Amino acid sequence: IMAGIIKVNQYQDFNGNTILTSDGSGNLTTLKTNKPSFFAKTSTDTSISIPSNTATKAEFADVLYDEGNCYDETTHRFTPGVAGKYLITCNVGIGGLDDNEYQATQVFKNGSGFSNFYNGGRVRVIAFSPGATRSVTNTITFIDQANTTDYYEVYVYQSDSASNYQRNQYGSWFGAYRIGS
């Protein structure tokens, strides 16, 4: 039996583009895989007013990572910058809803409503005791083909007669990563 060993620290494609590298200790670095990508959430002390019966942009200012500088924490907008297929996900939580009120979450693409998924339409909150309030979260995850200039934002709507609040304690986050060309 004859065995062979090939030792390299870098693999390239036919055009000389690096596909992966090794640091010599068995740690691989792949390039252009799942990038650009970002993940942001609401900060611990966030309390953003969501007016009644009005689509309001959700805010995610606490950026955990941003590979490729694709998320603007001021406008709360994801712009891929690299064409491809992206997995896009968000979760928005609000508190203070009364009996039979609801929250809806929608992702906008290029300024228009894009995702048609509201977590089963609209989430009805039926409190267990009269006058009690509840917190509701909606999660949306989908795959979309994006060009370099497309942009995505998250909007939330709630039907309570009073303003309610998007809060981190209810798990509000927004993220995306490239899964292919």
C-alpha cells in the first residue's frame, strides 16, 4: 500500500483567484463564502415608538458584525454590494399590545413591500385576563436574488390604539448573508 501527502497552504482557481488558505496549523480560511453578511439587533436600552396603524421602520443599531460594510446602522438598511442569492432574516418584537390587537412585520426591498409573510398573516394577541398586555414577535426568513444596489429594510405595524415599543428584550434582530451567485 502506498500513501501520498499533498502539502499546500493555498488553493486557487484557473484565473489565480484564491479559493482557500491554511495558516499551517489546520485552520482554513475560505474567501468570498457567505460574504457579504451582517447581523444587527436592537441595543439593550432600545425603546422605539411604533405608532398605531402606521408602517414604521424597525431600528437595529447594535451591529454584531458587518462583513463587507453592507449594513448602514443609521438608515437601518442592508445593501449587498455584491450580486447573488441571499438568505435574509429578521425578528421584530414589540410590547404593550392589548386584547385582540396585532403586530405585522414586513421586509421592504428598494422602498416597496417585498416579503408577503407576516407570520401567518397577522398575529392576534388574546390576553389571558381582561386588560392584560402582551409582547409579540414575528420572524421572517427568505432567500432572494439581489443585485449590487438592491436594499432591504424591515417595517413593523401594530393595531393598538396607543403607540407601542420595539424592544430588545423581545428579540429584535436583522441579518443577511450571501449563499451563492
